[in-house]
Amino acid sequence: MTAPQVLEIVCAHSPDSDDAFMFYAMATKKVRSRFLNFRHVLEDIETLNKKAIQGLYELTAISYHAYPYVADKYVLLASGSSVGDGYGPLVVSSRHLQPDELKGKRIAIPGTMTTAFLTMKLFQPDFEQVVLPFDRILDAVKNHDVDAGLIIHEGQLTYGHGGLHAVVDLGKWFKTQYGLPLPLGANALRRDLSADVRAECARLMRESIQHSLDHREEALNYAMQFARDLDVALAEQFVGMYVNDHTLDGGEIVPRAAQKLLDLGFEAGLIPHKTIVEVVR
């Protein structure tokens, strides 16, 4: 009996501790496939959003905000979502501001395709956006280059170290307004992959996340190499925020929350067309 032909799948995700944690078992071959081999590519989320528009990678992390722009090429995986349940991206400033004082302010954002930006525009449509790499936003706020900054990734836990102040937590606002968690990032599979390849990718993604949740210490040790400026305790806190039961399987609530978010974006004129969230298991 001949061995099955092995297909290489490029798996693209961001170089962050939470992504590293969920992909740990796949990257280290703790979970394997008979006929798929994964090559991991690490790039920031805004770069991945733009490359997904081109359909470049077979399996890629994307922002939920990007999904309407790539839904013709990709379908979402039930596993692998980063979801803020009552917490999420933060707007921070160097002085105490009330949320309504953000109107008209000059605010640094980590990219126009990020879910953080979409949520910010839903919260406060009227501000001057300054696009910066996410890891330069805190310094821009400290240096008074901008009035405030929209913070994603580990900066949500470290902004206070530089004496900055939280103005609004967009995940908390979304939960208060709509009673739903805020889906930030997802893993997407290219539609041109065969049904058996898509099913195998879905299985491996779920098993990789489950492995890390079951072997938390070893997965955290691996993820620490991607934890910018975080000690072990903060890295564990950050991973715990964004790799959870919603990540293992979004169930019905994450697609429902994502649909609500994208519908709000469409109704506000922030997304050009209505998009139906489609998920594979």
C-alpha cells in the first residue's frame, strides 16, 4: 500500500503569545496528519489581512473585520478565534480623558482592517486616525504624537507601566451594548481546498488548542518566546484572556457575535456589503 501524498499547507499567524500557544502542538508536531504538512509563517495581523485579500495562504489568521473582504476566498474555522468576553482592545491616553472626549481627537490605530478599528468607529465615528504598527502606538501616546492610542495584543496589560490611562475598553462596551463577546481574530481556510483537507485542518486546529489547554505549562513555555515585554505571570494572563473555551470551539455564540459586529459595520457604512459569517468544523 502506497503512502498518501503529503500536501504542504502554509499556516500564517501573528507572532504573539496567544497565537503561539494555540498553534504550539501543530508547530512542534505534537499533533500530526497523515497527509498534511504545515509550514508556519509569522506576520503581523494587518499584513495577514492584506495578504488574505490576495488569497495567499491556505490557512491564515485574520481579523473579523477583514472577513467581508475575503469571504469570497475563505471560510472561517470554528476553532481558533480570539474573543474578548467583556474585555478587549483599549483606548489609552497620557492624561485622564472621558470616553466622550475622544471625539475629534488624533488617535493612533493598528490598521484599518483590524477589528479594534471597526469597533472603535462604531463606538466613536468622529476622530482623526493615525495608522501605526501596533508596537509603536504606546510610544506615540507617551511622546504626545497623538492624543490617544488604540491598543491591541500585550499592550492591553502593559500600558500602565508607562503611566498611561485607559479611556475605554471596547470589549466591555460591546458586551454592555449588545450582550455579546467581541470576536477579534479568527482562523480562515481557503475555499479552494478540498473537503477532506478542510476537515483535517479543522481537526488539527481544534486538537492543537486542546493540547495546549491540557498541557498548559509546556505550551506557555513555548509561547513565552513570543511574549513581548511580558513576564511569565502577565503572559499567562494574556493567553488566558484570548485562548479559552470560545477559542476551542466558537459554538453558536461566536458566529452570532461576529454576525452582529459585521452587520453593525455595514449599517454604519464602515463595511461595503452585507456578509454572512460562514464557519466550518
